[in-house]
Amino acid sequence: MTTEDLLYKGYFPKELPPSFFTELLALNYSAIANELAHNEISKQKAFENAANSIAGLTPTQINEEKVKLRQIFKNRLNYSECGQFSIPKPGIARNIIKIPNPLHQGKLADIISNNYSEIEKLFKKSNFSTTKPIIETETNQGKRSVKHDNYGVFVELCVVNSFKYSIQLKTDIAKFYPSIYTHSIPWVTFGGKDKFKKNKALHRSDPAKVTSIYGNDIDDRLMWCQNQQTIGIPIGPDTSFICAEIIACHIDELFEKRLKKKKIDFIGYRYYDDFSLYFNSELDAQIALTELKVILNEFELRINDDKTSINKTHNELESDWALAIKSYYFRPSEKDQKEDIWNFFSIAFKHSEKHPNESVLRLALNKFNFVRIEKHNWDFFESLVFRLGLSDTGALQKIAKLLISYKTLVNKPKLKSFCYEIIRRHVEKRHDYELTWALWLLNEFNIQPIKVIFEDVLQSKCS
């Protein structure tokens, strides 16, 4: 793991179009940081001397203005606010992903890469996590600096190893990333909250006191990225994924120890902040839920009550909408395919209406990773895809990939109309994701937008 990897492949969120990249920053970050450090005083002087050009100020007022500018310069150098980028969730809710300042993100990447061998030891302490970060060795477009097992592995482990248990507890951590207390990271890296606080209470002259704790450095740098905030970490960068797993894996470890101490027989797995746990009785599941709540409270986190349930294990089978989409069969003939396309989209739209907060339409698009659309059926298929995109804009990234793979068949006037409609519906709402992907599609297919489109987007002041 290197700083260059974290900045090149793990800085910008995966939801951005490929026109946004950080390769040059990654290659030149060390030189930029060194140049800034060596010339900090001269750059500060140049910044504060701007006060000399302000007309009408007395010498005293100029000096006062220089003091203000000097403090502004130091503040900007020490910490910054993240850029924000709004993305759609299934239904009407949205997520705010964040892009930290390059200087402070680089400093965070430095401390994580320098201590990554120790961080990996923390991941190994969890017997639940299926999202432990694994260093990505491939460099193809779209690859991140770290990867993890996919959701299918999580599901398979649950099915294969839970067969003897009759009760399932499903839950997740509410607003995990936005709720993480950054000061809890040094607790974990030092071996626990109590151990950390005992060490902190020791006098600086005490030979037993440990003064160099890399978790403190991670904590500091996370705050530098967020204008000194201690609650929440930016959603988007791989550094945040790594920090979240540091905490989550420690929670896994504490939870397992406490249940073993109570002699509760169980098995369980975690995917990001989602837990799937299996027990022999509802009482054991209730005790486990209480213990998990207590542990999370120690980290100033909480359970998502709306997504918490205790059921018999046979009730955990695949949802009806997912089964309908995954099991749908497209016949091989060109004539039959058009009918199959119509029926498939009808099923997808029907289930999407019934389950508005599920990723029904996004899952439906995955089907076409394996189904080749015949040329004769493309126009029909394309119209349904555009209808889907207007219904669930969170599918735009998948739609863009699909259109690129059929680039010679795409109807440009229809695509132009689709992109204009996306922009029209979302420009006043300042929906960054929709506007970014619509503009990227127009550019990728060499479609020149009319002037008013540019004006509307610029006036929206989106990220």
C-alpha cells in the first residue's frame, strides 16, 4: 500500500464519471507537499502582502488586514472543508459523498500507507467481516486502491454456515460513516478504549507512557480534512473505507468475546455495516442485540431500528422481486427477444413501484451484462432503458456503461433528448450526480449542448 495508490485509485468516489481522475496528483503529490513546506513562509508573506493593494487603508488598518490574512493562510494550510457531491439512493433519499482537499487527503493517505502493515493486523481480529480491505494489484480503469469480497460471498457464507441455527438477527449500524467518532480510531489502534485512556492519563515524564500512537495521527488528519470536525468521516475515499473497517472489525472482536463469555452459540457475518447473525433461540438473539447496542454506544454509534429484525432462518430467502429479475430467461431468437425485453422491463417496473426503496431497476440493468441485444431490437430496448433512467437516476452510471458498449447503435437525437430531460429535472435541485453523468454522456457521444444548458448548470452552482 502506497500514498500514490490511495491518491490515484482511491481518492475520488467511484460514482464520478471517468473524466475525473487523480493520476497527476498522485504522481506529483510528494513534490507538491515538499515544495509547499519549504516555501511556506514566502507564500504566507505573498498572501498577506495582498493587503498593501487595498485602496484607502491607513498603515494601521493595513497591518490589521495582514494579521487577518496571515491567520486565513495558516487555517487553509492546517485544515479545510470537503467538497460535496449529492448522489441518489433508491427511493427519494440521497447521500452526500465528500471529496477532501488534496493536500490534507494526501497527508491522511501518507499516515495510512506508512502504517498499513499494522492496520492489516486489526482486520485479522474480526471473524465476521466480509469487507476487509484487500490491496488491489490490478491497475485497470475503475479499479480502486483496495477491494473486498463481493456481496455474493457474504450471502454464501451465511447460507452455508448457518444451516443448524433456527433464528436469524439482521441489523445494521445507523448512518455509520457520518456517525463515526474520529477519536475512537486511536482507541482501536492502541488496543482498546480503556487502555488508551489509561495511557493518556499518565504524565508525560512517566516512562510507561506511549507518546507515538499512529491512530492519533489518523484522527488528526481526518479532522484536517473536515474543518476540525470529530463526528463523521467523508463518504467516498478509500481512506474512509479503511478507517471504517478499523472500527467495525474491533466492534466485531468485542461482540464475539462478549457472547462467548455468555456461552451463546452463534455464527455471523458482516458486510460493511450490515450484520447477519444466527442463533439457536430468540432469547439468545435478543441478548446478542442488547450486547451489540451496548458496544456501539461505547463508540457513539447506534443500531438502525428500522432495519433490525429477529426471524426464523427460513424467512431469509431471496425477495420476490430479486428472484423475478435474476431468474428471467431471454430466449435466443431475435423475434422472441423483443417480446422478452418488453416483458422483462414490465416486470422490473412493476416491482420497482411495489418496492420504491429497493434497487430494483439497477439490478435489472445487470441482466444485460450477459444478454446481447440484437441490432434489430436496439431502438426498442434503448427507449426502455431511457425510461428506466428517468425513473431511477441512480442507474445512470450503469446506463452509461451499457450505451458505450453499443456505441455505434445509439440514437444520438434520442440520447440528447434524454440528457436534456435529466438536466431539466435536476438542475434546480442541484443534483450533482445526475448533472455530471448527463453532461458526460453528451460529451462522450460528441453532442454539443445548446447554450442554455450550460447556463442552467453553471447557475445551479453544483459541485
